[in-house]
Amino acid sequence: MTEPLIELSGVSKRFRFFQLEDVALRLEAGQILGFVGPNGAGKSTTIRILMGMIQADRGSVRVLGHAMPAEQAAAKRDIGYVAEDMRLYSGTTLAWHMDLVASIYPGWDPKYAELLLRRFNLHAAQPIKALSHGERVKATLLLALARRPRLLLLDEPTTGLDPVARHEILGELMDVVRDDRRGILFSSHNTQDVEQISDQITFIDRGRIIDASEKEQFLDRWRRLSLDVPPGATPPSFPGVVGVSASGRIAVVTTRAYSAELEAAYAAAGMKVHDVQRMTLEEIFVANVMSNRREEER
Amino acid sequence: MHSLLISHADPRPMYLQIMEQIRHRIAVGDWPAGQELPSIRALAADLQVSVITIKRAYLELERDGVIVTRQGKGSFVSDTADLSTRLRRVELDTHLDAAAAIGRQLGMSAEELAARLRQILREKDGHDR
């Protein structure tokens, strides 16, 4: 058994207007973890804690087997980190940056870097100043990918990109996990990207982890049931039901724990289940956040 | 090349789409008994779909007896006798199921539906001759 690439538990960090509370994350080798949350939920802060850029007030942070931030120098040799607010030196070219990164990291693979230039449709001689937003994102990803680090920490890598650029980037990320010793954590609020390539998904909202599981389990367990209810009746809330909305004789029940037994329970309560729908990750995410907030406010 | 496709416009989950396409490849004889399937990670990278989704599709195909996985060697099309015939029957039943559902919506009796099928068969025979 290889050790997890990321093991974070009980992590709290207090800021003046925001706090992370009891955050836990785990990423096994060979997997992609989608870290999903609304703006301001704490995704970037958590990733910065993983990078050793911020020290947690409490909790344990281990990345590639190293305690962070104490052993960050050793860990960072094998981490590729890309964030939206990352700056490149504007008076230089992409080639200059490639040389710089190659001189620092022995793992730099010049052939792969050339291949990525072609795949991303970038030119090494291009001045940084002349790059579009999408090209800049692809350039920073290239600089991280061509080092072939074991762990990639990507903060919103596909935000603000056109569909073609997103497709190219997702393809490169999937290429990374052909090697089952490597892994990726990427944060996003683009649930379609997350649904497509993640093995594990963790939802964060208002500084707390609100749900975490294998992707297939999320997609399997969350369902919407359409019920025909007798006049005057309201559907009972069985375990796992996160929302009931009724209008006339039709009620829609959202559950996070779908099973055939749940259908049978409603049938036994005199309510005909006339449709069971799967939900997209986006719908699951929104329902999850909303039910969690309702509970918090209670 | 495997030439499998994932559609995001398809309401069925991705693992089911993959299962169905693999079954179809085997049913039409493109992938004969004993043929090696792409590795889970290679297929995941080619389709740009998570490893766990491909793993699930392979596991369920194995459970259905369509493929066999040998530890450390890979996954292969099962050499159960008549697998391709069996899979074509499964496909036929899926289409008949759908036809029966539409027939019911149209208020057709079993006899009317059967008569319609016989008529289509006669027309087809006419064309083939």
C-alpha cells in the first residue's frame, strides 16, 4: 500500500472575516480529486495550506509524506502548483520561463515541454505581455506539467477558458494519471469538468467540508423522486431525504441516499412514485449546499 | 483503436454508456473472444473520463460475464460460447421493450403490435428478395 499523496485532517485557520473549520482531505495515488465549492468557500486557502504558504492554526497536514509547512522544501520538489493569480515575468518570453524552471527542477522533460507547446498551440518565443488569458493559463500549466511532478495542485485551472482550451487541459490531466503513482487535486466551480475527470469529490462551503465521496457514489445515491400524493397529505421525510417540495398532488423529494427500499417506503405510505431521476453533479452540489445552509441556520 | 464515445447530452451515466458500447462492439463481432480490452487507465485518458468510471464499467461487465479480468494481465473479451449471440439477444430485447412501451402509449393491443411486426418483416423480405 502506498501512502496517500495528501492527508489533511482537523485543519482550522482563523482570519478576520473568514475561517476554515475542521477541514479534512485525502488523495490516493493514481486518483484525481475534484475540490468543489462556491466562491469564497475556502478552496484557495486550503490549497495554500497544502503548499505550505499558510500555516494552519490547528490540525495535521501531510503532503507526499511530508509534514507541512515544516518540510515544504522537500515536498515542493515533487509538487506542481498552478493558481489563477499566478504571475509570469512580463518583460520576458515563455522560453525564458521554461529555461528558468528547467534550471531549478531536475525532473524537467524538454521533449514533453515541446509536445505541450504544440498541443496547447503556444510559441516559446512569445512575449508574456502578448499572451491572452487562456494562453497564460496554459503557459503556467505547461511549466508545471513538464516537470512531471507526482502531485499537481491546481486552483481553478479551467476557469475562464473557452471550451477548446478546457478540452486540451482536461486531456493533459487525464494523461498524468496514466501513471498510477501520480495524482491531481483541482479546485473548480465548473461541475461539468469535475464530473468528467474526478475519481473523488469533496464539497466545501463557508470554510467547512460538507460532503466527500467517490464520484460514482455521489451520482448513484442522489436522486429526485416524483410522487403522486393523496389530497391533503405531505410526504414523510425518510432518512437521507434533504428536500421535499409539493405543489397540488405532485411532490418532489430529493434524497442523498436513494435505494429501492425508499421507493417501497413511499409506496407503502400511499404515494405512487411515478418518476425517479438521476441528478447531475451540479444539481447535487447545489442541493447539498442549500440543505447544509438550511441546517446551519436552524 | 477502440473508438468509444461519451456523450454529455446522453442522460445515462457515463459508465452505462461505456458498457453498452463495449457490449455492442462484441455483439457485432469487432471484438472477438479473447481480444484484450484497453487498460483502464489508457481508456480513461483517451475518453477523458475518470479512472473510477471506467473501472466501474469493467467491473459490471465482468459481473455480467462479458469480459474477464486477469490480475496483472488485463481484461479480455470472455470466451463464453455464443457471447455475441447472447448480447445481440439482449440488444433485441432492449429494442422490443422500447417498441412495447411506445405501442402501449399509442393504445395498441398485443395482437396489433405483433401484427405490425409481422408486416414489417414481410416488407423487409420483399426488399431483400
